[in-house]
Amino acid sequence: MLSKNAVTVLEKRYLRKDETGQVMETPDQMFRRVADAVAAAEKTYGKTETETAGIADEFYGMMSDLDFLPNSPTLMNAGRPLGQLSACFVLPIEDSMESIFEAIKHTALIHKSGGGTGFAFSRLRPADDVVRSTNGVSSGPISFMEVFNSATEAIKQGGTRRGANMGCLRVDHPNILDFITCKKENTRLTNFNISVLMTDEFMRALDKADDYDLISPRTGKAVKKLDARKVFDLVVNMAWKNGEPGVIFIDRINRDNPTPNLGQIESTNPCGEQPLLPYESCNLGSINLSNTIMIEDGRPEVDFEKLRKTVRLAVRFLDDVIDVNEYPLPVIAEMTRGNRKIGLGVMGFADMLIQLGTPYNSEQGIHTAEQVMSFISQEAKKVSVELAEERGVFPNFTGSMYDRPDGMRVRNATVTTIAPTGTLSIIANCSSGVEPLFAVSYVRRVLDGTEMVEVNPHFEKVARERDFYNEKLMKELAAKGSLRGVEGVSPDLQRIFVTAMDISPTWHVRMQAAFQRFTDNAVSKTVNFPNTASAEDVREVYQLAYKEGCKGVTIYRDGSREEQVLSFGDSGKSQGKDGGHVSRAPRARPTRTFGSTERITTGCGNLYVTINEDEHGLCEVFTQMGKSGGCGASQLEVAGRLISLTLRAGVDAKSIVKHLRGIRCPTPSWDSAGPVLSCGDAIGIAIDNYLKANGADTSDAGGRKLSDKLDTLIGACPDCGGAVEHESGCVVCRLCGFSKCG
């Protein structure tokens, strides 16, 4: 049965609507639409109408029972005119203006159809390199990433699924240092995830504390050497600051490339779990492991027979998708049907462990992961072999890794991938991918201001059975985010219901590696760190991920993307005549000012923000909430004083707005104009409103309104203003279903 949240997400993003935006189908009708459209492929292979209808019924049952769900474009588009069903694409970018802008055009078509795109910018010559055709110099890969980013921004407006990109650069590219730091400002390249492609040669140089060569992509020759330790330290420090760049071990990926005769893999999809050749696409789907537990002799066990049946049907479903898919480009259709890659993965793994009474961060948890994923992989391969006997091997089989005397004759070049399941797991009401629980309980605030406590269904069941469930405790858990140290919750439950922040980074990596050992493609997972983690902690995780056999790793330190630093000018410093740092003192407060006061509803009550200016511009901000005194009032007074000093020191008010907007607290609210995430966010809203009311341009250099910059990079959902979760290499809002990567 679908949860209320699932229905909300389906109505907003998946169900068919008319021209006025009215929903025209039920969830049940959606599952039937998808099942019938995908099963139509069976006729191509000789199935009768009756047989095809029977398979469609099986597909429908598997989805409506929430045992398996395909990737979002399939749910959205199957049986509809667009018909584009793939989630992942990789496009090539060669070192020419024609190739670059052809890729941008293709990106637009893919994003319009609901897909995400991955790019390697490694073939582009570095900045300031010679361009003989024009007697000029190259602007380099970073500048062209900005062009792709702007194109994505324009395309995604108003869509049901936002465009997402992965930008990759080899660690031996001459512009690697600029690439590593290209997202140090959280408002830059907001439509990209970025990853450094680390080679085995680089990792060996790192291990030996040696230098390594930077290679010109134009000439293929070494142009410079860098200290591998310093480059690695820069990656680590940037990831510690805001979670990017991620790391992809590209040589390891290419050792598993099933069709090396067709070329080298240079990039992945936006979340890193699907390595693809240029112009390849892949359709993904996930089995809901939380639905595979049975009670045997009074004990919970994995129902491997049910899991086998689901795997077999899911592989057939995904192979059929390849045939009925309407691809955005003929060359993509050719490559995809040539290799027939599918990516069967899982969701609800944390829920499975909870039902089994197994802690995520335990040796038994690792063993369960290996046992389940090895079973899925073996069964999926068996089905691919059977489909090959029935339908033929994939067309590019000759020369592939399977084309040897002892090789399997398979229908699909790959069969397994662990993908993010942000919105799919909301629909299935289960935990996301192979991630631990993000929270046991959280508070959802609806538009009328009502607070609803959302509780993990397994924890609620146990709490009611043990007779300690109550709203007050659930709200306490929502505020705390963890069961640890909560009075009234027994130690055994604290051990089993662990959240992402309860688990040490080492366990995150070990769990990712456990799934990777039995996955053809890669595993999308986020290694979560507490805010107090050090850069050294991040370094250890990156090195452990390489040692454990992971194909990549993404980390996120809690709250790191919300830590904004006000800067003065372009460099963040004022320079004296000798180049040294000079302090900037604020001008004196004027005798007479004029301004206005605005009331904004926050989660803590009505906040009154007074903004004053003099002949030089804005000069002070006062805040008032309720009666004077108390911690909250004193903190607001501090904020007002510091903002006033900053204004009188000459800092642009737009910069202040940018850094205030998006700060969130545990109790966001809704004002008449939209979401208010915290008192700090409210002050930013008031300043922005004051600027607009007085005719100021509040756009940034790219023409984007500051008030429109509430995106996931600064900790708030751009659709509903709720808190987001960093998981599976993606950013997800569990309240409304927003997903940065779709």
C-alpha cells in the first residue's frame, strides 16, 4: 500500500497530467501503463498476445506490490508519447568547438527527455594552450563546463525531472588543480557533480610520495610534474569543505569494461554508479529488499525464493525496456542496443537489516550484503544467459570480455548496478539504496503550518509493540536525529536502528566495497562524516576505498555546504601598497537613517526585521522576536549587529543575502511568500525584499535572482524548502521527492 508521501510524490512528478496540470491517472493506472508498454517488446521475440498479456500482468504485479521499481524516466514516460526510458547517458567531448557545442545540443535533448548526462573533459586542451586555427589560446575545460551548466539551467526550468551532469577530469590533465577547486564557491557549477579520475599510476606515485606527469591532451606529451601528495591533499581538503570533488578510480573501471574493443570508459553518469562508453545509455531498476523477509520458525530470514523470482522478472523487464525505448539520438540507440547494458540494483537494504535484527555497522551486516548481492548477481547472470539462448547475445559480443572459450553467452554486457533511489524509495516507503537510515524520525511541516511526525515504520512498529511510542518521544528523536543516548529506548534498539551519522566512515566504505564485489558496474553511496571530522579522516576514507576495491567514493561532511564565509572583493582580502592584508573598519553609524520594518513568520514565531539606510546605502539591520531576553533574542541581536557592521564596512548587501539565504534550522516555516528555513534565512529574505522594493537589481552576474538560489547546495530543498539528505552521491528531499540527480 502506498504511503501518503508516496502518493504526493507520484502526483507531483510521475502521474500523467492534462494541459492544466490536473492529474489524469492513479498510481495503479501508472503501473499498468508501464507494464503494458514494456511487455510489448515480448511480441518482437515471438510471444503471442496472450503470453505478452500474461508477462505484462507479472510486470504490473511486481511494481504495484513495490517489489521492484524501474528508474524514474521509465515510470514517467513508458506508454506516453515521449517514450524515453533511460536514466543514464554519457556523451563524448572532443577537442574542437564543433564537438563541444554538438555535445551541448545533445545534452539539451537528453535533459528534455528526463535523462542525466556524464562528460569527460579530459580531451580538451588546457587553458592558455595554443589554438592554431585562430592563432589564439584555449580557454580550457572549466570555461566550457560553465557553458554546459548554463544550458542545463535553462533546460530544467519547469520540467518534471531536473537535468543533472557529471563532469570528470583525469588527474594527469594540466588543468587538474583548477578543476579540483572549481566548486569552492557553492553557487558555481550548480548543475554538476564533479569527480577526479584517479589513475593507478597516480595512486602508486601517492603511495611512494613521488611526483607524477601531467599530460597534454593535444600532444600526448608530459608538460609538467606535480607532487602526488599535494594534489591528493587538495582533493581531500576540497571534499572536506563541501563534499566535492568525488573520486573515480578510472583504471579499475576500465579493467571491468566488458567491451574494451569499442573504446575506453572515460566518464560515468551523474552519481558515479554507471560507467558508460561515449553515446551509451543504461536503464536501471531496483529491488525492494525490505519486501524479501519472511518468518521461518518464528525467526526472520531472507526469502531467497521470492528474491530469485523478482530478479528473474526484473532482468526480463529491463531487457525489454531496451527494445521499447525511444532514444533521444540514433547514435545512442545504436550503442545501447549494441551492448544492451542493464543495471539491476537494490533499495531497502537498511530496512532488511533492521527486520533481521542486524546492525548495519557489523560483520554480520557486511556478510548479509555479500550474501544478498552475490545471489542477485548470480541469478541475474543466469537470466541473461537464458535470454541470450532465446533472443541472441548482445550484438557487440564479438571481442568482448565474454568472447572466450570459457565465457558465458549473455544477452547483456552488464546486469547489476547500485544506483541512488531517492524518489523511488519514497514511493516504495523504504530506505534508500544501500544506505543506512538517514533518520529514525523527522518532523514534516505542511503548508498550513501543521507539524506531522514521520517515523520509520519498522521503528514505530517496535515502539508500539514495546509500548513506549508517544508523540513527544518521536519529536525528540526528530530533533536529535539519532537514538543514541535517548532515554526510554533500549540499547538493543539503539544498536539496530543506527543512522548514517551513527556509523563510522570505515563501516560506510566497507559496506560499499561489499556490494561492489558482486556488482558489474559501480555502487552509488555517500560516506557520511560528522561536522567535526578532520581532513585526515577524509584522506583515510579515500585511501581505504581504493584498497577495498571500490570504483569511486563520494563523501559529505555534515553541514559543510552551509558554511559560508563573507568575502571582500574578488580575493577575500584588501591589499595594502606592499601587498599585505589591511583591515577594513566600518564607517561610523549615521545620526539619522530611514527604512522600514517587515514581519516574517518563522518556525520560532513572528520575526520583525528593520532595515535602515543613509546617503551611502544600507547601513544597519535590527531584529526583534517576542519579548526581549533569552538565548534566541541575544543571538538575533548578535546577527543584527554583525550584519550592520558588515554593511557599514562596504560589503555589498547582495553578498549578505546570498550567504544568509538557505541557512536552516530544525523547524522551518512557511510565510506568505514561501518557505522560511530559519531566522537567518528570514533576515536574508527581508534584506532581499527591501532591495527589490527600492529598485535594486538582486541578480547575480549570470542574471539569476538571489532569491532563486535556494538549492540543495546550501542545505535546502528548492521545491519545498525542507531539509535535504546527502546520500548515494546525490541530494534528496524525503518530504516532496525532489532529487538533484533525478
